[in-house]
Amino acid sequence: MLDLALAIAHHLLVFALFGILFAELISVRPGMDREAVARIAAIDICYGVLAGLIIVVGFSRAIFAAKGWTYYSHNAFFWAKLGTFAAVGVLSVPPTLDYIRWRRANIAPSAVQVRVVRRYLWVEVALFALLPAFAAAMARGYGEMG
Ligand code: HEM
């Protein structure tokens, strides 16, 4: 039952995080005004909260749910997934700092600033797409390290 509850929570959180990432990609565009900056800064806080919850629920699954920590800690796809998730997290820092800066200065970003942030967001989306693939592989025992 715990396994099922954690699995459901994990999926919902992951979909929500991807939705927010995509919402940022759609909202950060040339010509965005100060209201859009305020909106995106608020959305970005949800991004951080969801990422934190995914870590908590993800590790709870890895440690307390059906297969146990030994299964995952010896799986290359598990570590690839964690590393990729961490990389997405690191890549989300510069956009977050930009949103905060724009909101504090009460300005609309220039076309160049928007282009830079969008580049970060696209790389995040691309890396994010690897996560379900790694997850599916690890869940099925691929990548066992003995
Ligand atoms: C946004 C990031 C993440 C995405 C997109 C993601 C995606 C997924 C998906 C799609 C599954 C289901 C795999 C399947 O049953 O075929 C899964 C399972 C799982 N995930 Fe994540 N995950 C993420 C983050 C994490 C993190 C940070 C952890 C931390 C340890 C984690 C731990 C797990 C565990 C333990 C399972 C269970 C696999 C099994 O059934 O054996 N996930 N994940």
C-alpha cells in the first residue's frame, strides 16, 4: 500500500513539474511585460517546491518501498537518473536568478535576456525527457551492477 501511494505521488509530482517547466517555456518569450515577470517568478517558486517534494518522495520509494535500497543503489540507471535530475536542477538556477532580478528591478527583460533563459529551459526539457526512460529501465532491472 505504501509502495502504491508513493508511486502515485511520484507520478503526479513529476507530471506537475514537467507542466511547470513547459509553462515557463511558453511564458518566457520576447515582449513579456512586468506582469508576466511577476507571474513567472511565482510559478518558479512552485517549481522549487515540487522538485523538493520529488526528492523526498523519490528517496522514500528507493528506501522504503517494495524493492529496497540495495536494488536501486546497485543500478546504473538509478544513478544516471539522479545525476540527470541534479543537472536539471543546476540548470534551473540561472533562470531563477534572472526572474528574481527582473522582478526586483521591476523591469521587462530584453530580447537577449529572454533568449538566454529560453536556452536554459530547452536544455532542461531535453534532459528531463531522459528521466522517464532511465526510470523505466531501472524499474525493469536493466543496468544492474552486480
Ligand atoms: C523529475 C524527476 C523524475 C522523473 C521524471 C521520474 C520518473 C519516474 C517514472 C516515470 C517512474 C516509473 C518507472 C516505471 O515503473 O516504469 C519512476 C519510478 C521511480 N523513481 Fe522517479 N522520477 C524522477 C525523480 C526521482 C528521484 C529524485 C528519485 C530519488 C531517488 C526517484 C526514485 C524513483 C524510484 C525509487 C522509482 C520506482 C522504480 C521501480 O518501480 O522500481 N525518482 N520515476
